[in-house]
Amino acid sequence: MLCGMPSNVRSKETRARLLDAAIERMAEQGGSAVNFEAIGRSVGLTQGALYHHFGSVDGLVEEVFKEAVRRHAALVVAASSTGTGRDRLLGLVDESAALYGSGSPFYRLLLRLHVEAGVNRPCLAPIARKVQRRQREYMTKLVTEGQLDGSIRADLDAERVGQMVNATLHGLLVAQLEPPTDQKRVADGFAWLLDELL
């Protein structure tokens, strides 16, 4: 499959395979341990390939965090891509709440990495700050668009609403309420309150 490809394409494909394997393995295993040997073996490569592509365990964890955020963002952006600004903002809230409440290994991994960014992996902190900033900006943009199309009250401060929505969704991610029906109930309550506010 890789034969006949230019080396830079092979290198990118190998890196993507290693990243996929790392996300899957880290999501399944839980905890903070990252086993380079097992990740490499799962795609038929040595742990040396991981060091070549990511440099260190921290380098791999940083890339896993970035990729997990990208995958989550693609889902919520898709869920907030049509309709009025209000529809889009509420679609983002609904999709985020459903994903965070899914209890899937991927979302447990995303939660763990967000928590580790503030606790024991300082290398993740700048990534987490950048993610939060971009999320706030995106949510503020949806509020502003809703104000322009008339679906959201014009007297609201778009930036403050964006910050509130982002902080609440981040809280839902971190809270991981049990059972999952409680997570959904709280998310639905927030969506109702937000709809009333808007």
C-alpha cells in the first residue's frame, strides 16, 4: 500500500496511522500511561517510529490532544452549520451535550486530556487555552450572526453569551454526571435556559 508513494506522503500516512493507534489505545486504556511499544506494535511498527514522528511521550500526547480536539470540533461545527444563528448555537449545545454524555472511550480520553492540561501535563496547557479561546470566538460569532439575522436579541452582549455557553459546555465535559441521563437532563435544562435568554 505504501510502496510507490513519495516518501513525504508515506511519512504523513505513517504518522496518521500512529496517531490513530495512539488515540484508540489511550482511549481504551484510560489513565495517563502511554505505551510506545504497544502503540507501534498495533500498526506493525517499532516504538522508534513513534519517537521519529513525535519526539517524546509528551510530543505524542500533545498531538493526540490536538487531534482529539479537531475531531470533536468537526462534529460540533457540522451540527451548527445550518439555520439561523440561534439554531446553529442551540445545535452546537445539543451536539456537544450528546457527545460529552456519550461515555465513549474517545470522550473519556478528551476529558482526561483537558483535566491533565491543568493538573499534571503542563505541555497541554497552551493547547487547552487556545482551544478555549477558539471555542469562545466561534460561539460569539454564532451569537453575532443570530443578532444580525434577528433570531437572537440584539441587546445581549455577544461576547458574554459566547463565554457563558463555552464555560457551561466545558463544565458539562468535566462534570461527567452519572448516570448519563443526568448529564442529558442538565444539558437539556441549559439549552432551555439559553433559548429563553436568547
